[in-house]
Amino acid sequence: MRQENTYTDNTTTSMKALKKQDGFTLIEVLIALTIFAVGLLAVAAMQNSAVLMNSNAGKLTELSTLGMDQIEKLSALPFNDPLLNPGGPYPRPSPSGDYTITYTVANNPAPITNSLNITVRVTGRGKTAIFSFYKPNV
């Protein structure tokens, strides 16, 4: 066997090995990039939705805090206080000015006699929260 034929055979074998190697075609890469882009768009939409829901949760938390604060103030008053006269709605100032706080008072509601039913409504920034409680005459 001649040295030249051995060299030629090795070159041919290397070329066949290169041709047999599998790789990604341009179309496969483009399809993968398209799927990746669609996934990124879904994540971006989800992030936007999360920011909006977080904003709504903040608004509802502020409404709840203002409403519960008003309930605490009204429940601390004596039963015969003029602020608890039946009727309403009675407007109350809100600390931030972005919200409207009103409450109504009903005397001797049906389930509990000799008590007041006080309903507090907080409205603002497109949201409304309503809280109701009974104040017994003790």
C-alpha cells in the first residue's frame, strides 16, 4: 500500500464524517426563535396584568383601611352621640381627599333591637367598599 492512497482515504473519510454531522437548519432556527418570541410576549402580557392587579389591590386596601378607620371612630362614640342620630348619609372628610366617606345610621334594625345599624360607604378611584356593623346600646 502506498502512502498517498492512505492519505486520500483519510481525507475522504473526514469529508464523509463532516457531511454526516447533523446540525440545525435555518428554518429550524427561525421556528425556534418564533416560539421563543411568542413565549416572551405571553410573559410580557402577564407582567402587565400583574401590575394592573397590584394597582387595584392597593386601591382596595386603601378603601378598606379608610372604611375600617371610620367604623372604629363611630364604634368608639357613645350610643347617644349626635353623630349617631338615625338618618344619613353623613359625609365625612377623607385624609387624602381622593375618597368620599359617608355613613348612614338606622335605629332598632330588625335582627337586633335597641341597637344601631351603621353602614359606612367609601368611594373613590373607581372603587367602592361598603362596611356595616351593629352598635348595641349597652
